[in-house]
Amino acid sequence: MTTVGSTLLERHRVRPAEYVYWIALASVFFLFPRNLSLATSIMVMSLFALSLDLILGFAGVVSFGHAAFFGIGSYCAAQLALHGWSEPISGALIAGLAAMVFALVVGPLVLRFTGLPQIMVTLAIGIILYEAANKASSITGGDDGLGGIKLMPLFGTFEWTAYGQTAFWYAFGWLLLLFIALRIVIASPFGVSLQGLRENTLRMRFIGTPVFGRLLRAYAMSGFVAGVAGAVSAQVNKFAGLDMLSTDRSIDVLVMLILGGVGKLYGALIGAPVYMLVHHQASEWNPFHWMFVVGGLLIFVVMFARGGVLGLLEAGLGRLPGGRAQ
């Protein structure tokens, strides 16, 4: 007998067509060797968008201050490197854990609310943290940020070159690893329960689901992934600044997710490159009015592609070979 849970689990089985995305992403290294810096930034933001999709797309938690976790991870990784902890992987893990701890601290406040009050609380937390970082210049560098980050060779072998070859594969590895981890989480009974909470919290509470505990766990996981994304950003760019905590950063990642498709995982991986490539090309065309192009694209997606770019592709091409990518 087919149940709702089994149907949701079936949606998140790995499909053969999904390998095309990862092969195409890896091939960027060979096809566009002069654009590795942009490709690395896209992968970092894709990872950041994945973290938001976990709470927004699957748990229904709206956040307008998600850059708080990204910024904490960034500053933590920078401070570790500046104080002698130059091993990049452990540095990113520690930064992710720091962001997760912050998520566990503010989570009970955020999760007390829903809808507009929740939006305002997350926005307020992000603004407060930004201003605190601005004032704590001895820790964050203030407006100047933290530069001069030096890392030991990756795995003790691969040097961090000026052309970004090591940075590309480093970001690729984190994106693939954490995508697989989130895929496992979403395909688990825990992930199915999150989607149940998104659809009907009251009903899930009536059947005995520990609503707050499940949401807090998801919020902490999201904070960890966002913190790792921020750490990778600081490590590959050798810099951590206030913009990583800004409201603009939170809005950008939300737009990326909407463009790609909320609640699909692959929507985050598609929305980030679409947004950043359009941004890159439009700003080269007109550095002062590029937002008109991005705004027009967003309006088109909201009006004609409710499932984002991924939903539009699925509607146009039908079921992909081997199944629908999620």
C-alpha cells in the first residue's frame, strides 16, 4: 500500500539524470579555466542556498536574516586562520559548529513565531548581529574586515594558487558532501516529518510529533551548513567582511532559492548560478541598473514559473530520464 510518507521518500531517491548536473559542474574546471573564481563563488552561494532550503522549503521556517550564520562561519574561519589554525577543513567544520551553536541559541526565539512575526524576528536578529560586528572592530575588523588569511595546503599537498584551482575543488567537495548529507536527511523519516510540519503543524502535533524539537534540529542543521558556506567563502577569498552579515546577503540567497525552486534541493543548485550569472552579465552591461534585469527575471519566475526555474524545466521537458530531480 502506498502511503504519503513512502511517496515523499520516493521523490528523493537518486535519479540517473542527476549525475549530469555534477558532471557538468566538474567540467567547468576544464572548460572555463579563466572563470574559476566566479564558479567557486557560485558553489559557495549554492551551498548557502541549500542551507536556507532546508528550513524554508522543507520545514516552512521563513528567515530574512540567514546571513547571520553565513557571517559567523566566515568570521570564525578567518579568526582561526589568523590565530594559527590554518588547516582549512577542520577550520570550516569548527566555523560550522559555531554557527550551529548560534542557531540553537536564537532558534527558540525564532521558532516561537510563524508568518510575519517570524520574518521580523529573523530580520531583527540579522540586523543586530551586523551592528554588533560593526562595533566589535577588534574582532571583526569593522568596515575594513579581516584580510591576510593564510591556509596550509589542502590535505598537506595542494597549494592555494592565484588561479583558484584548489579553491574550486575545495568548494566543489564541500557542496557535494553537504548536498549528499542533506539529501539523506530529507529522505529520512525525520525529513518527511519536517514536510508534514510545513504542511500542517497542528495535525502533526495532534499525532504526537515533537514539533519544536524537530524544527530546532532542522534550524541547527541549517545554521551549520550556512556556517560552513561562510567559512569556505572566507577561506577561498582570503577575506571576511561585514557584507557577509548584511541583510542584502540574506535577501540575495532568498532570491536565489525562489528563482531555482523552493523545497527541491536542486532548486538551490540551479537558482544560485542563474542569479549570479545574470547579475554578473547585467552588471557588466550596466553597473548602475543591473537590478532591473534581476528584478524582471524574478517577476517572470513568480508569475509564470511558480516552481522556479527547475519547475519550469520540469513542466517543459516532462519527467526527466530516470525520474524527476529534486
